[in-house]
Amino acid sequence: MNKIPIIFSDFDGTITERDVILTIMERFAPPEWVEIKNKILYERTITLKDGVEKLFSLIESNKKNKITDFIKEKVKLRGGFEDFLSFCEKEKIEFNVLSGGLDFHIEPVLGKFRNKLKIFCNKANFNSKNIKIDYEYLPEDCSLCGDCGFCKIEVIEKYPKEKFTRILIGDSLTDLAASKIADMVFARGDLIKYLEQEKISYIPFQTFYEVKGQLAQKLSIRT
């Protein structure tokens, strides 16, 4: 039996040209956000989960509408994304977005594509003075991703490898663990460095036009 191709794509810095969380912080957070970012990305002294919690806790909940308006205006999709979604729809390839980001900054960008993809992400909680996070996909005993705040593996494993060809598209450390169980990996950004360190094969890309071309070739699809 031929296996069914299925796509799992990161959001921040993969579907979008820039990391949306960092874009939000640059505009709405007080200066101390930079120190937290450095502790997450460079010093690695706090986990991604704790770091993202700290970042959003710097922003008051009453800024929600201003942030979503800002996102709609400023965030740009990576080249070829809409074309690639149409390709997936035509070929009946399921497209899943897996993100440790929050619904309120993903929905304004991807909401218009809801009939072409599924979104798995955490949710923002605006019931307190400052923004909090409700975790949707975080097993209590999960240590695979180093307390990343969103277990991409948990979602991917719902699609067994015996039945599906699991295709991952990502750009950062948060995609590394999922890369280890994927059948095919499209990588850009820092993810390339981590994959090479782990000796995991990958296909480099900068735009979704490249992903479409390579995937069509791998799956023997005429475009």
C-alpha cells in the first residue's frame, strides 16, 4: 500500500518571513524583553516554555486588538506559501501547522486559509491584567523537546508512519525533535545547523516555491 503524504509545518519564521513573536515584542514589550530573548536563544538558561511565558507576561491583555491589527498590517508570508497551499489542496495533501506560538497571532495571518489547513497551537489567555498562555499540546511527562511548551511529536504521532509519509517543514530548534521522526525534512535557518549536528538529512529551502518543486519531484507529481 502506498503511504499517504502529510505535511507538518512550523509557523514563526517558516510560513512567515520573520518570527512573529519577536515582531510583537519589538513593538509592544518593554525593553527587558531583550534580556529574556537572549536567555532563551543564546544563553539557553531558561526553557522556551518559560521564556515565552515571561515574554507575553510583559504585555497587558488590553493590547490584544492593537496587536492583532499590527500583525495584519506588518506580517508577511514567505514567498510561494499560497501557491504551495493550492498545490497541496489540488493533490489532496493534508497541511498541518504546528506552532508553539499563540492563536491570537496566528489566526490573523492564516485565518483566510482555514479551509486549506489545520492549526495546532497554544492559546492566549486575556482574563488577567497581562497575557497568559493556556497549553493545548503539552503532555505532563514530555521531556523530548526540553520543555518547549508545545509537543510537535505528540501531534505527528497521531499519524502512524506505517500509513503516512510524514513531511516536516521548519526553521529552528523547536523543529529538531520532530525532524527525528519525519520521513522528509525541509529546513531553513538555524534548523539546518542542528540537523547537521545530529546527522539528519534534509532539503534546504528559502521559499515555498522550492518546497513545492522538490516535493513534487520526490512524490512524482507533475506541476
